[in-house]
Amino acid sequence: MARKRPSEAAPVPPNLDFRALEDDAWYEVRLAVEEDVEGEAALRVMYCNFSGALDELYPVDRFASLRELEEFAGRFRPTSVQLQDEECRMVVEGTEFCASHTFGDRDVRFYDAVVESVRASSIPLSHLDSCLICVPLSSLSGESQPHSLFFVM
């Protein structure tokens, strides 16, 4: 299917996260609507801070049912807000947040996580550069379910 250039309308500002089909990790994205040469609509998902070669195009006819379209729409959410150091003391068991995990030198992925337990650190927070989070490596496997982990403060 041949494509035209993105529509004249400016892409949506990058305030959306998208859970990628390939690894189930969350990425900040921009969206644009395009038309192919037959005039069919398609959604371009553009990953922020990545090469345009990684953009993904989702033509309307890719979705065979309303259910498939709703599942795809469920992969978008407002961009996650980073937990700030001064908020460490407000974290309680059950708090949901987006945790990062680094695979190699430059591959950082973000996954949903849930605080399983909270325990006080013997180091005063004023002596730390940031909150300490102990995460079992297996917890950030990329599964679509939230993961449990420990939050140390």
C-alpha cells in the first residue's frame, strides 16, 4: 500500500504514551493521520526520540472488529508523570507507577509497576540523590500486567 506524506495538520503534541506491540513497553509518541494513495485513512505512531524509521503505520482496515480497535486504543494513555524525590514519603503499598529498566547501554524501557511493600531505609532521605527502588529483575519482563515490586525509602 503506497503512502502520501503526513496530512497538513500538525501532529498531536507528545503527551501520549503508547504500549508497543513488540515489547509491551511504554513509549512517548506523537500521532498523525495519513492517507494512502487510495484515500484510506491510517494512523502513524511516531516514537519520540527515535528515528523516523521506527514509526509504525496502522491502516484502518487492519482492525477486523470493534473489539480489536478498542484493544488498540487501550494501548494509549496520557504521558506518565515521573515520581519526584519529594514525593517518596507519599508512596504506599498498592501505588501504581511506570518503572524504567535498562537493557544494555542505550535501551531503556518503561513498564507498569505496583508497589508491593514499603520499608524505611536506614539512610536519611536527605543523604540520598533520589528514592531507592528495589526491583526484582523478573518483575520488568514486559508483560502487559502490572508488576509487583518493593519501594525503599
